[in-house]
Amino acid sequence: MKQYLVLISTILTLSLGFSQTTDTYVNGVIINASEGEPLERVNIVNITKVIGTTTNAEGEFTLRASANDTLHLSYLGFKSIKVRVTNDWIKFGTATIQLNELALALEEVVINEFRLTGILEVDIQNVPINNNYRYSISGLPSTGYEAGNRSNAITKALGAIFNPADFLYKMFGRNPNEMKKLKQMKQDDEIRNLLASRFDREMLMVLLQVDRVDLDEIVRQCNYSADFINSANDLQMLDAISECYEEYKVLSRGRKNR
């Protein structure tokens, strides 16, 4: 019996040692396609493994990846692309990747006029007041973020679960594997840092496999205000969705146990 236990222990040890040495990495250099110059701080995210990094001053990066993983590359003012990791890339070394600039056009901006009189008491009455309430999101400053109406977590999530057309059910109920990425995204410091500096929702849409309309609707159904949706950075949106998802899971378990 002891011999079998020793054999099993040896096999497990060897398997663990082998698995720890199977991690592979890809190296790359990202350049401006029109000028050939390296691009610093390009965001690179391994969508498959939900890990990320950025390029250094020479446009270089190293990221853990396996064959057939998909990398998403994005940089302000440039067209984002997806790159498939191949065995040749892993085996033979560094790849040079080009990003193309976007033609940017200014959108029409509407400026609302504040008719100030110079009299403090009168001007205060003319300034629009934001009536949204605030509550905290885990992992972010305690000052919190705005919600459309004052409500506790249970009320907020219940309203979402019992809405038959609700996007929460579509995302959290039908695609639980996609939502598991939430925890991975929150645990990866590099991705959190990338999201904290972004407001375009692109990385969230890529990682969660939803479009912009569905992403905003998910947060709206979680009872966050339009002001929050329009002004929050991508990290704040991630934490809002994550908090709502955790509430959804708790209430879903409660319904099943009835």
C-alpha cells in the first residue's frame, strides 16, 4: 500500500512540476505603420487568459500566452486589432506588429448657457442640481458612485431579475462562463490599471463579448444613473457590473432554494 502511495505522490509531483514549466510567452514590438516608430504604452490584453500588459518606450512587450490565444491591441488614436498567437511566434521569437492611425473627427458639442447674475443667492438657484444618490463600489474610494434612485442592493437586483427582458438574465444566466472573467479581470493588476485610464468601453466589450448598447443597458438595469454611465471610467464600470453580478448570484440561489 505504501508503494502505491509513494508512486501516486511521485506522479503528482512530476505532473505539478511539468505544469509549472509549460507556461509560454510571446514577445513583440508594436510600431506606427505610417512612420515605423515604436509606440509606448500600447495596451495588450490576452483575451483568452484575461491578463494584460503595455509596451515600453521601445514599443516592446512580453506576455504569457499559448498557441491560439487571442491578443487585443489598442492605443489612443489608432485602430485596435486582434492578433492570434501561433506556435511559430512562440518558438521563433519576437514579432513586429503595426498599428494604423485613425482619422479623427470632432463631434458637435452642445454648451448649455448658465445665465449668472453675479448675485450668489440667485446664481445658486440657476445651477442645475444632480439629484442622484451615491453608494460605494467595492475596491474603489469610499465616496462612492451615483445611482438613479435610492435603494438597497436587494431591491436593486430584484428589479433586474424579475424583468423578463432584462439584460442581466441574458448575460449572467445564459453566459456564465463569460461573466467568470469578471473575477479574473479584477484580480489582474495590469488590466485594472489599463481600465482605470480608459473611458471608451472597448476593452470591456472585448473581454465580456458584448456590444456597447448591451454593456450600458446592463449597468442601467443595475440601477446606476445615466450620469454614472456617461462619466465612469472602464474600471468603475467593471466594478459596477461585478457588484451587480454578485447580488444576482445570491438572489438566484435564494430563488432556487424556495
